[in-house]
Amino acid sequence: MFSTENNTKKLTALILIAFLLLALAVLPGKGEILVAGDRLREYTFEPGETFEGEIVISNPGDEPTGFKVTKSDYLFYSDGRNEYPPAGSTARSNAGWITISLPPEVRINPGEKFPLSFQIRVPDDPSLIGTYWSTILIQGSRPPSEEPEEGIRIRQIIRYGVQIAVNIGDTGERKIDLLGVEQIQQTQSKTVQVGVKNVGERAVSPIARVELYDQDGKKYGPFEGSEYMIYPGCSVSYRVPLEDVPNDEFQGVIIIDNGDQYVWGARKEIDFSDQSSTGAEEEG
């Protein structure tokens, strides 16, 4: 069995899911939770394999606290939407493969840690192909025995999402579609925004690069955006900042590089001479 917890693919705010909510609660005091480690746990297994892992949850506050755990599917899109359908409701959900070991009541004293154990059991199904994923949601809560009877105050509730992604061997088509290229010009900066959708069967983690060529063939760049992990059916929007680029017309080369043999490209006319955002796009 081969498994890896991804320590290098850092999600940005689009894929890294830690929510800060305001809620009314009967809680006079400060109990907090903190989830250690990566918010994305990526593994590679074959059908029929099992794996046991843990998520370490600590209490950095000054009051005892607890937490509750749920599972959810997770989808995200280039327009900024994030969706959390019921666990097991999407085509590539692995929520049913994950078992979480948790007692009925959890109490973490200040300064203490709690190892939340989970098990992944991949079905012994030869038809499995590509990437399957879901999210473990961990939300702080006062243990039932500690809830006071009176007193209402507004407090912050922190909910963490830990994505569990399972790749089936090296299977699954890796394929993306370029949704569009938009140029953004502000007073002191220029940016190219690139929408990318995963239309394959396996998650990819590409970086977007942009090269610009003026009418004399002078090259500017390459300029590089962040790295995102994109699940099948999901999409992201890369923002690539352009440094020291004059107000001019350019032939742009858009490169979506997965860091292996999978590289996609497109050409785009980019015109910063009049802050125009029009131009024909040609995939290549």
C-alpha cells in the first residue's frame, strides 16, 4: 500500500476551507479548537486497500471545549462558489469509505490535544478510476455537560474542513478546459485572470503561467500564478500578476502546467493599450 499526505500542495482560500461564523450561543467563556496539519490529505490506493489516519485537534483557549464532526461532499467553481452537498450525494464522493472514531462526548481542556482517528476503506471494485474525495468538517462546541443554563452572548464559531482525496493508482484521464482569459488593469497593476475546469477523471494540480510578446517580438515574463488542486468537475480562477508590463498590445501565451507530462496551452490577444478586455482566444 502506498499513501501520502500532501505537504506541498497548499490550497488557497478557494480550496482551503476554514469558516469563521457568528452565532448566538449560551457560552460565557472562551473555548477554542485548532486543527493541526494540512487541510488537504491526499492518498493513493488500490481498490480493496485500507488506511488509518488521524487529525490532531487542540484547545489553545482558556476554557474547556469540545467539537462535533460531520462529513460532506465538496465542490468549487471559478466564479467563487463553494458547495457542500450531503455526504455521498456526488458522483465521485468517497464519504462512504471513511469511518470516524469519536466518543459521544468530547472534552478538551486548555492546552490539551485530541487525536481524531479515521479509517479509509476503498471498495474492492475494479471499476474505480481516477480521484474520489469528500470533506471532514470539524466545528467547535461546548461539551453538553458544560453548557450553562443562562446567559446569551455572541461568540465566534470556527469550523474547519479537512479534505480527504483518494487517487486510485495512476488511473484516470487528466484533462482540463480553459474557461476564459480576462485582462484586468488597475492604476498601478496589471493582471491576467485564467479560468480552468477539470473535465477529466483525476485531480490535477497545475500552475498557470503567462508569457507576453509585443509587436516587435519582445518577451515579457513568464509570470506565474498560484498552484491549485482541481477535482474532476470543479473549476478555479487563476490570477496572474504582471510586473513591469507597459501599456501596449501583446500576443499572450497561457500555459497550464501540471508539473509532469501534462501541459496545456492557449493563445490570447491581450491589449493593455486602452484597458480593453476583448480579444480572440485560440486553444493550442
